[in-house]
Amino acid sequence: MKLILAIAMALTMAAGSALAQCGGCPGAAGCGASQTAGLKLVAVGGDTFDLGKLVGKHPLVLLLAGTDKTSRAAAIAVQKAYAATGQPAQFVGIINAGLKAARTVARGWKLGYTVLSDPQKKAMAWLRADAVPFAVFVNAAGLAVRADVSITPETVADGLKALAQNEESAVDPVCGMAVNQKGAAGGASFQGKTYYFCGAACKDRFEKEPQKYLSQ
């Protein structure tokens, strides 16, 4: 869960959320920074693809992969889910290789979703991933609801189910960050409604002046 929350923080900042206003959130030192700088990658078709602009727009499945057998199995597992899903999630494969190698594996593995070349591993640094393959499921609010390093058709299906569970998502009323209710730092009730927070600092601020933040 800590890994998912860390990814959620990175993705939410990348989506341009109101985190820049929050001085007490975890990772607040990065608030306001351009987290998507340099994330314009090249797709295997040759077009420039701005990965950062997708976050917070609609559901996403991001697969970070290499060119080895383990990455191939993960990419094909996502491919099977892509063929079976009726959800609007967009699948994006990010290959840690040059354009020629990425194009070769995308064609050889017969992938039907967007595949990007990322030889400098910018996406890995952005998502704070230590190794590949690595899959992240991001809902329409920009919240990473699941992250997997063991990727099978079953884990992908579970990730897609998590994307559909929008009722588990909430917005921190203090900083505007999207949070998962189950993994939130805490909750506070006000006038019959429960609000969830990314960290203890936001929770404390809200409890002291709830009307201040709800009127923003």
C-alpha cells in the first residue's frame, strides 16, 4: 500500500493538482515542480506522445517493460486483458529501449496498444519504479489504485476491477490530492460526511478549520 500511495503522489503531482498549495503533504518538497518535464516520448509508430497529459483525464494502465522474456510475458498478459476488457481504460506500454528495439518487440509480441520508446528510463524515474516489468493502474482522478510487479492476466483483471471502483476514491479537501479511502492517512467527519486525507498534516488542518477548506 505504501508503494501505491507513493506512486499516487507522483501521478497526482504530474496531473497538476492543487498539491502546490500544500506545505505539509508527504513529498511536499516536490509540490509545484514540473513532474512531467521530459515525458514526451516517441511511440513505435514514430509520433511524439505526451504521457503526462494522459494522467487525470481517463483510466490508464501503464506497463513499464524491457525486452526480455519476463517483460514479454507481462506485455502479452496486458494484451489479453486489452482484448477482453469493455472498459474505457487506455493501455500504454513503455519499453526501456531505443526506438528500433521497442518497435521490434512491439511487432514481435503483436501488441495492440500504444507502445512508447524510453531508452533513458524517464518513466521509471517518474513512477519511482525500481525494476521492470511494472504495471500501474491509474483511475480517471489520477490516483494509482494498484501497482504490480508480478503481471498475469489475472492481476491485470484485478487492476481493471480496481479502476472501476470509483467509490473508493476521494479528494483531500485541503490539498486536492486524489486518495484511496482504504489507504488514506485518516478520515474526519463534518456535518455528517467523512473526508479523507493524504497525510496527518492535512487532516489536522481540516479538523481545525473545516469550513475554510470546504468553501474553497
